[in-house]
Amino acid sequence: MPLSSGTRLGSYEILAAIGAGGMGEVYRANDTKLKRDVAIKVLPEAFARDTGRMLRFQREAEVLASLNHPSIAAIYGLEESSGTRGSPSAPGAHPAQPRSPYREPHGF
């Protein structure tokens, strides 16, 4: 189920959808505690109940968190809010771009 503008996930407020891909939906959000824009990747409910997919999501976040490159944004963490699981990161690439869903999109 897509999240609408204004939805709160912990300290993050959803601003707009950026796109969707094989592992979930990506949203532009505001980190209300640190007053910064972030991109949040949210897993579909069915994926969040699948242990294999959750392990893949965890590995993806760990790998991206270990990288330090100007074309790959930082991962700020893995979060769960009311059963919704996601990973906030610095604003990233549009999901349609092939390398990483976390690179800077145009106009962000």
C-alpha cells in the first residue's frame, strides 16, 4: 500500500513518492529530528514477512553502509515503525537507474 504525503514513520515524515522497484517503494521524507531530507525505501508487507527477503534487505543495507563514494549516498539505518520496515538514507538515485537506488536524483 503506497504511503501518502504526511504519513509518519517514526521521526520521518513522508513528503512524496520517488519510485518503486523489485524490493519496495522509495519515498522522499523529512527527518524531523535532524531537519534533513532523506530517501526511505519501504518494503511491501508481504516481503517484510518473508525471512529470505528480509535477510537480503539487511545485506543490501550493510553493503551500502560500508561504501564511501560520492555517487552512493549514506545509509542512516534500518527502521521499523508499526510493522513497516524501511531504510532511511541520504537522498538517492531514482530507482529506475540501474546501479543503486540511493544516488542523488535530479532536483532533489
